[in-house]
Amino acid sequence: MDVLPIDLLFRLAVVVAFAVSLGGVLLLGRGRALGATLRQRFVLGVPWGTVVSAGLVLAVYLFFQGGYTNWYSPVTIPFRAWSYFYPLGILTAAFSHNGPGHLIGNLVGTVTLAPLAEYAWCHFPRKRGSHSFSSLRTNPLIRAFLIFPLVVFLVGLLTSVFALGPIIGFSGVVFAFAGAALVAYPLGTIIALAAGGLLRLVYNALRSPVLTASGRPGYISPWWADIAIQGHALGLLIGVLIGVVIVRAGPRADRPSARRLWLGTLLFGAEQSLWAVYWYRGGETYVLYRALGVVLIALLALVVAAVVVGRDDPLFSWDLRLDSGVIERWHIAAGILLLVTAALAGPAVPANLFTADTGDLPGEEQTVRDYEVTYAENVQNGLVSVVEIEAFGETTAVNTSGVIVRSEDRGIWTTAVTKGRLAFAGQAPVRLGGIGWRQTVYAQRDGWNVLGNGTAYRVALGDADSAEIVYTSKPVRAGPQLAGRNVTVVPETDQYYIRVEHRNQTLSARLPAKNESVTVGGLTFRRDRSKVYVSYGRTRLQLLTKETYR
């Protein structure tokens, strides 16, 4: 009799445990009552708008980005929101993702937060005197399968149109779901966040029931540098504004208390790192303004509470011949909220009206259809610097180093692989493409660590089988002198050379092959696999070590 694999047994155990646990609690509690409650708000008790929206996001990943055939390596560069002159990126950015982890995280956020927003809105019209099926707007099927997904698409489009930088991902819309849910059910939203954590845990337990790991070095940028903080905040505020419209259209008794709104917004902002306000300084340096972020989420919690539960009595009114109106007290908080939303969105307009630099790229380049790929160091970022602004000691005119990808047709200019990441990994794929096609260019680095003075290296670009050297670093001189001689390692496109300088004489030769030696200027260099030794008389010294990668 065959024994089931241990991983499969663990997966079955997870499924059975949750089925028993959920079934037991439904028997103990009010399972039927819960179903009836859901059917009061949802067609057949199902949040169909959430289902359709999640299906749209998954379809973009599978069929536009190529996730169907390359689940772990989707094409991302052409599906970012680069500028207003690249409509494909604007339309798809909010619904595309960097990889399966990014996708699953946003889908989990969708299935836990979107039903709350959909529940607050309701498939069935709640306005007094209205009836289901009396019009297209009140038809529950239209509301569930068309209006809600359409609003989701429009919110995603807004987060792309008013995003700072080439964003990608559904997280802006997920934050809009959270904003709408916070206004109606502030503490329920926090519970939904915890439910999302539980879903991710179960998913990971099913995917990898047993995980074995050990300590190892890694190339890690600051975690907060990977957050699209402006897009998240913009999505949240859009969701809050939508939620205010929904909640204030209903009975006043249904509104949550100010304390719950304040606490829920504060907890959400802290948990979702809305305080992580940062700036890119250039190279691979980022600055985090943590204290400023904490101040902002505290003020946001106050404004959200004021706009939802603020008093409806008039603050002042006017009555002119052609116009009349009333300003209520809660309108002040609503105005502040609108101004903050506009302030977040506004800077994106001039930035997105500019496209990437169109001058000559530095270094040699490779062409893949409309894409140009090259490697350069310490060059001005052709995207960040399109609008030069200086404030608080920071500037948008920053330099960058690494593998650069540009497409004039698409308005793309990006550092696809940074210098530091390539130096750590030694090889990195750059996935180019568009709808219906993809092609991968590999960046490869090789180098020699020179005793006492850094690394001489080269970078090549090409496919998996062949690559062409497109960049060589400056020559690197060894720290110690040998018999009054200076030794320099010179990287060239065809080979590495050793240059020996003594008095007014300079001699050079190719770096010897494995287990071979060469004599230059009275010094003998012998290579033993990944090390090169230099000797003079009875003196022998390890001079070079081949660069290793992880």
C-alpha cells in the first residue's frame, strides 16, 4: 500500500481542520441567520461585484501579462502607467502585477475588504420609495454585475491617471475598498484586515506545508521603498469620499460613532503603513519621514470622523437672485478631505504630461522591437527628472546606475535592474513585451576583486545563450606595490588585462587562463581557478579573486 506524501497529508489536514472548525461554529451560532442577512444586501447572498472585479484582475495577469504560461515571471514593464502619452499603461497599470505574490496579496485584500464596501452600497436600492427592477439603476443584477465593477474600473483608472511614478498593481483600488468600508464599518474593516492575514497564512500553508530555511545573505532594499504610498493614500481618500456619499444617503442612525471612526482610521493607517512617507534620493538611497507620516495619519483620522458624523445644521447660508445654498458644519471637513485628495493627485498631472528623455542613451545598447536596453552608471534618471523640483534638501534631478530600458514609442525610461542588485546576483532577467508577445534580455556581470582597492568588472546583455559586453568599469589599481611596481587590472570587451607600471615604463598582458601564468614587467602572475597570485623573487601574494554572486 502506497503512503501519501507528507506535504499532501499536511494540506489535507489544513483543509479538514478549517472545514470542521467552520462547520462547527456555524452549528453553534446563527448560520442560517447570517445567510438571510447576506441575502438582504446581496443577490443570492453573494458579493458578485467583488467576484467580477477579482476575476478581471486575474484575467489581466493571466492573459495580458502572460501569467498563464509564465506564472512566476509576468511581463510588467509595458503595463505600468508611464505617462498620459501611453494609454495602454494608463488603462492596465491598476490591474497588472509584479508577480504572483503581489497578485495574491491584492486578491486577498479584495475578497476581504470589497464585500464590506459592496455590502454598505447594497445590491438592492435602499432609498425610501424606490423599488428593485423599477429602472436600470435600481435593478439588483445591474448593480451587482455592472455598476459595481464599473466603479471599480473607474477608481483603478483614477489611481493610474493621478499616480506619481510608473505604478503597477491593484492596491490603490484595494485601499479604496478599505476607505469605503472604514466609513461604514470602521472596526469591521480592521477585522477584515486580520481575516486577510489569516487567508494569506492558509494559502502559504497549503502552498508550502513544511518550509526549511537557513540564514543567507540577501540584497534587500528598505521595505518601505517598495510601497506606492501616494497611490495607496489616493485610493483610500477616493474610497472614503465614496463611502461618505453612501453612508450619508442612509439613515443617520446607521452612521458609526466618531470614536469608532477615529480609532478605525488610525489603526488602519498604522497597520497599512500609510505613515511611510519617503523620497528617492538617487543611486540606491531612500529617505523615510516617519514622524511626518504619523502626524498625517492622526490628522486624517480626525478629518474622516468629522466628515462622516459632523453635524448637519447650517453654518451659514445665502440667498441671491440667481443662487442660494447652505453650508453645513460637516461640509468643512468634506472640503478639507477634497483639498487633501486634490493635493495628492495634482502633482501627477504635470509629471504625466511629460514623456521620457529621447536623447542618446549612454553606452552600447541592444534593441528589441521598440525597446532599447543598455547599462550605464551615474546617469541622470530620464523619468524622475522630467520635472525638476527642489524642496527640503531633496531634488527630482537624481542619478541612477544599472540596466536601463527605454521605449520612445511608449514613453518608458526605467532602471530595470540596479547596479547593486546585479552586483549581488551576477545575472538578472529583463522581461520586455506587450500584449501577445514577450522577450527576455539577460544582464550578466563578471569581475575581479583587486587587493586593497575595489572591483574591476564588465556587464553583458543578451539572451540565455549568448551575450555582448556593453559596459566595462574603470581600471582598478591594486593597493600594494610590488618591487616598486604598480599593478592595475584593466577590463576590456574581449578580456581582462594586467598592466604593470615601473618608473617610466608601462607593460600589459592578458589575464592568464586557468592554471596558466604570465610574466609582465618582472612580475609573474599565476591563475589558479578563481584566484590570481603574483610573485617576485621569493615574495608571493594573492592579488585577485574572482567576484562571486548569490
